[in-house]
Amino acid sequence: MKMTGKLLWSALLAATLSVGLAACEKKGPVEQAGEEVDEAVDTLKNGGEESTENKVDDAIDEAREGAEDTADELKEK
């Protein structure tokens, strides 16, 4: 019984995160390229070190992509 509750809560959490991240607007290729140029300029300004803001942005982008992939896989099933 405990395993079922944990599984239910895990599924609910995953679904909530997926919907939240999937609801974010998808970036087009030009917007993504512009963001990468901005990050490169910021890195050069910081003496070659990537800023914390850029690291957070990259982590958010990876999470969004992962959520989109998961949503696509769930749609296929």
C-alpha cells in the first residue's frame, strides 16, 4: 500500500512538472542562437568563466527539453 501511494505522488509530481515546463513557450532557432551569442559575450566579459545566471539558464533549458521529451513519450503510449 505504501508503494502505491509513493508511486501515485511521484507520478503526480512528474505530471505537474511536465505540464509546467511544457507550458513555457518554445524557443525558435533564431531565439536560441541569439541566447547562445549573449551567453558567449557574458562569458568573455567574465574572463572566460560562465556566469551563474548562464548556468541556471542552461539548466532550465535542459529541464524544459527533458520535460518535452517525456511528454512526447507519454503521448506515444
